[in-house]
Amino acid sequence: MYYGIPTTDSCPFCHSIRIIKHGKTSTNNPRFRCRYCKKTWVQSKLLKPAPNFGDLTEAYLSGLSYRDLRSIYHSSPTRINQKIREYLMGCVQWEDYLDACSPKHESRLIHLVGKKFKCSSGDNKEHLMFIAMAIDALSSVVLGFEIGKRDSKDVWTALLDRINCRGFVCPTFMSYGSKKIEDSLKIVFPYSSTYINFTRTCYDNQLKKDLYYSIDNRKLILEAINAYQTNQTAKLENYLIIFKEKRMKDIVLNSKDHFFKRLNERIMMKNTTRFEGLLAAFQARFEKFHMIKYDPEPIINGWIAWWMLIPLPIGFSRLSLYLQNPHETHFKDFHCGNPPKRLDLPLDSPEMKTFIIELAVRSLHIPIK
């Protein structure tokens, strides 16, 4: 015979009706127990929606602190740390995700940049580590990264060797002139050209002169939309293939004001629109990271993916620009390994026009022709 006092219809775990009162919590909420499966629960907690740890993780990667996140997930900082790390450790690797989105990789120019960041390291009293990144010049997408205890030839060689094994085709690399990078490139990409950032500065100055003082700026537009034909000489078959179509060229040619406005914006904000903006954001965010202390890889992997997938002010992500087609990109899809959804936008739509002009402007802004 059942002598318990039921307060719900059934057990939330096994759905048995053999439930009884089982005392109270420290906050005076009644606790219940199932006589069949022996599990206990608090009814008030069952009524609360489960927190979305994907949203919690994105909020943390965007810059919120543990204190800020307690308003979203009512728990201790240690518990929040644990849940976010568990979520990030369940994510796919960014390089694997990028390969799944784009089986063939072609880049006109890859920037090789590095940054020190704070993290516990057994043989480093300053508690510093180093990240080496390969970044596509057109889209600012991180093509790969390698974490090491310090800036070394081994770190750069490991990164470049993995990029080479993934089938990347790139005729040119640009760095800040580090001998470690130069030596690694000679080993892994001996037939590629290498430049230092000073080359880009000279090109930027020339681009400013052409924009502000040239009588006929139409040649800048033609140079941008003819990028596909130019890249054929570098054996880049699919790079900027979008400009192979006459309709795409006509959109840029008929949008002269829009083109020069966007070009001027990128010239004025070059340190935020190119890889410098990524490095500045990395430094600003990782100076405040606390749970990166012991194992930085899951945190960095998640942050890079989040940065590549969030929409830019133009409405599309960096990954969309890298894929040369508008896509709907979400961090949750990355966590699950789901590919981004391609958007079939009409050519005459403002969104598609903005996307095409952005690609044209970025192609013109690459300092290697």
C-alpha cells in the first residue's frame, strides 16, 4: 500500500507515481523522493529552464567576466568556469571545421603573425606562452594556429607544415621579418615568395594617392574586379572566382560611390579591418582570461572560431568572405560540427551588392599583385 503524499503526478525520471516527501532544502523548498528509482528532486528547480551553455560560452568569449555571467547562470565562478570549459572542449577543431567548409584552400597572400599571452608554463617564470597564426589577407580568416611555450622555429615549422599537409596553395607570405619565420618558410614552402610588412605600408600609401589625387579612379575598380584573371598566373584556379561572372563585375562597376566609400573606410580603419584588429582583440580579451591559465588550447580554439563566425558590420562573417559566398554562420553550428548554411540571395538585393563590393575592395587592398 502506498502511504506517501504525492505532490506531482509522477517521478520526473522514471514516471512512477510512487513518490513521497523527502524533507526540505536549506532554502526551505520541499524535496521529493521516488520509491521506485530512489532518486530525489526539488520541484521548484524542475520548473526553471535549463541554462543554454552555448549562449553562456559566447557571452564569455565576447568579453563578459564571471561576475557578469552570474546574472545569466546563477552559480559560482568555479562552476561557470567548469561548464564553459566543458562546452569548449566538446567543440571541433577550428582547422578541421574550416577544411570541412572549404575542401580546397587557395590564398593570394597569407600573413604570418604571432603574439605572446599570459598562461602558466612550467619552465617560464614570466608565465607567458606564444601563439603563431596564419591569416588569409583577403578575409582575415585564421587558417591555422600553433601554441608554444615561446616564439621558436619549431612552432612556425609545425604550423606551416600542417597548412601544407592540408593542401593550401599560396604563392606569397608576409611577416614582420622574423628569421624564425623565414627559415621555416624555406623548409616548408621553398618556392613561395616572402615579403615583410614594410611592403604593405608602401602599397597603402600608393593606394591613398590613387584614391585621393587620381583624375580617373575607374582604373581602381577595374583592377579590383579583374583580380580573378590576375590570379590565374599564380595558379589560383578558384580564388576570387566570383569575379569571373560578368554580372558580378557589372554590380561593382555600377556602384562606384559605394565602392569608393567602402575603400576609404578600410584605408582609414586599416588597423582594425585587417589582421591587426584580430591581434588587438586577442590581446585585449586574453589579458582578462583567467581559466586559460593551465590549458589554453580549447579556449583559444573557441575564441578564434567565435571571432571568425560573428557577423561583421557589413552583415556577413569573415568565414563567408573566405568562402566567397554569403553564409549564415553560428557558433553553435561550429560546436556541433554543422557546416554553415549558404544564403541564396538575389543579385539585385542590397545584401548581395554589399557582399560583392566588399570582396572587390578587399582584393584591391592586398599589397601583392
